[in-house]
Amino acid sequence: MACTIDFRTLDEGFGGKTYKRKRAAAASARAAIPSLEDPDRPTTASTFSFGRPTYDGVIAGRVSGRKWKQPRRQRASAQRASVKGTGFEERGRQKEIKRAYRERMAELKETIRANKVEKRRKREEREKKKKENILRTGTKLQKITNPKTLKKLAKSKQRKLLKVVPDELVKK
């Protein structure tokens, strides 16, 4: 497998001197513009526009060859009125309203949670009481101590109907 490390950037110059042709410095894209103070002395576009606000995002006019584009006369942001921000008092009022809203929501959530816990507890109590009542009234509470009877019942289909009743319910 080929080595994936690039040795060309090492200081030692791993591969020796390369005789690659260097690119010549590119000529300036814009032509020189005559100076306002001295028309004989040309200046570059950057020094020409120094000190003045530049609104032109695109090169337009004779320099670029795009005759249909007009140089910009004003900033693009000046076309639309800026939206005024809210005042300090108004922001404080809004913050207070949001804080009160959050507190109220937390309060309501806590109330709902407490109600759910209470409902769950009551439901569990009801189910427990119902089971006790069914065991007390729905079935005959009697202890079967005869082993022969127990053996017969276990063999028969009635074993599904029998329920194990705790001793404390029988004593009541």
C-alpha cells in the first residue's frame, strides 16, 4: 500500500528541490484612476475611495465592462427605516410578565402532579378495599383442614375457583 504521508512540506525537503514554475503576480483588476488633485498622477481605486463611504458592492461602469449596472449612490440599509427597539422600562415589564407566567405555570404543574398522586393513592386504596370485600363476602370463609378433602379439591377442576385467604381475614 502506498504511503499516505505528504513529505513535500517538510523543512528538509524530502524530495529535493522542485523546479516548478511560479505564477507571475496578477495584474491589478482595476485600471488606475486619475487623481482629483493632480490629473496627471494616477491613483489606484483603493486610495481613490479612501475617506469616502463606499456603497457599491459590485464593480460597475466602464471598469468591469458592465455598462448596464449603475454605481450605488446610497447604502442598501438606507432603503428601509430601521425598527426601533423596545425601551428599558418596556423590556423590564415584559421580563416581569414572563417571570410571573413561568411561576404560574410551575405552580399549576405542581398542583396537577399532586392531584395525580392523590388520585393514584385513592385508587389503590379502593382496589385494596374491594379485594378484601370480595374475599369477605363473595366466598365462604372456612378453613379446610382435612387432607383428603384438600387432595380431592386439588385434583378437581375447582382448584381454579379456590382462593387463598389470609388468616387475618378469617379471624375477623
